[in-house]
Amino acid sequence: ISSAAASLRGQTIVVKYGGNAMTSPESAKGFCQDVAALQKLGIKIVVVHGGGPQISAMLDKVGVESRFEGGMRVSSSEVVDVAEMVLCGSVNKGIASSICSSGGRAIGLSGRDDSLLQCTKQENKDGYDLGFVGQVETV
């Protein structure tokens, strides 16, 4: 693996972390250890994470109604507030902390920080208004 990684030394790799990889503590720990190992080989890793199940659990806990249209969550301003709280305050910080505990380096950022992500409003494939859901246009 280190010979294959040598060609990536100094490059930035974006990794999507979500779904089943986030469902168990063992998988989460393994993911964070892998990120730390790749960093030690000189590869810069940017983790873009999900958190849908965690958002759904918190929406239920605080009593905010949520629904899906065409497989996408319809996001009212209340849903966005809860999603931001969960993703930025819990999921993001937990991932960054675990990468650091595994010997890597990480900080947690939100797409809202310093207008990091620029988005345009998105509708689902049937033209249904999904509320505050957007398509990333620029980073």
C-alpha cells in the first residue's frame, strides 16, 4: 500500500464518509485510523461526512417534523437548525477528535464557515420544492 500511496504523497484526496461506515463504533474507529495512516504517508485528506440517521434521531427527540420527497429530506428552517447542530456540533467534532486520537490531525469545518461552500437552491427530480436544500456549485 505504501508504494501505491507514494504516488499520492502531497496530494489532497476528498473522502465521502457516511452510510454504513458511520453505523458502528468499530467502523468509525477504523475509518479514523485509516485517515491518520494515510496522513502519515503524506496524503492530505478532506473528509466530507453525512449524518442523516443522527439528524433524524435528533429531529424526533426535539419534536421537529421532517419528511422525504423522492429520497431527499425536505428541509424547513427548523430542520436546518437541527441538522446544523447535529452535523457541526456532534458528528463533525466527533470525527475530528477521533482522527486526532488515532494519531492524525483534523479540524471540523462547516460549509457555512467563511462561505466555504456556495450553493444554489435545489428541487427534486419531480420539481418538488425541498426547502433549504441546495446543490454545491463552488468550494
